[in-house]
Amino acid sequence: MIFWKTSEMSLVDWGTFWLSPTPEIPSMGWDEAEGYKRCATWAVLTHKKTGKGVFFVNTHLGLVAENRKNGVALIASRIRTLNTSSCPVVLVGDFNATWPTTDLDALDALLENLREKAPQTDRTGTYNSFGSKKTIIDYIYYSGLKPLKYHTINNSWLGVRYISDHYPISGILELTD
């Protein structure tokens, strides 16, 4: 899913494709033994004040390395073909790839990793497995925007330490001229 502030951004276009050999059809990835249909959802949003567009993608990559590498290659290819206005790009999701990794090379060649580029950042693990792990597998990638802040949100909520097996992550990116 992709959420945005409707008071600040308007939706221009959107779609979903599956991380598989048949991306237009809901389908399993390259290693069907994994048992999940993975996808990427994208949206073109326009900032109401400036009229500038942003191409936003949310995904959840597979557990199997072959699925991740092929999924990343497909996402990179789709960003190039679907982002026809060459808008700044934001790509977020659970990539199931422990940082640092070569599984994300196709993205690293196309986009910047906000955790690595933001002047205000952290090194907190994003996958916590309800307290038994501390690994980085969730990412925010971007291009054409100014990185300001990356943050792993790992505080308790109403006394509950782990609201999920992943901590939420947030980023602040600025539209530039």
C-alpha cells in the first residue's frame, strides 16, 4: 500500500506488477517453492504547491536470493519505463536482504540508500523478530531528492515493545529545484 497526505499531494497514476516472470498477472516469483506472490505497487504523485511529481514504489521482496535479485532487476527496469516524466523516485519496502548485500546491486546503480546518505541517520536493525534479531532488511531508496533524515522507529507503543517483527522506518526527503 501507499499512503500520502491528500492535502499536499494528488494522485496522477498508479499500478501494481508482480515480481515474477509474468509481472502483469498475479503470480509466483522465480522460485515458486517460496510460496508467496510478491509485488510492487507504484504511484505518480504531484505536490500541489509546486506541481512537481514524485514516482513512489512500495515492495516486499522474496526470501530466496534468486527472487530478490530478479525482483530488484524488474523493479529497476519498471522505474525506468514507468517514470516517463523522469520524476524524482522513492522506493521503500521490506527487501529481505541483510545489509550490506549484493542482492540490491541493480538498485544501488540506479538509486541512493537514504540510510547511507541522510545527514541525520541511524544504524538500528529494522528486523527484530520480536526481540531475537537486529538486522537491516528494510530500506528507503531515492533519486532526485535532497536527503534530510532517516530514522528507525524502535520505541514502545502503549507499553508494547514490539508491535511487529519489523520496526517502522521513516525518511525525510526534500523536493528541490
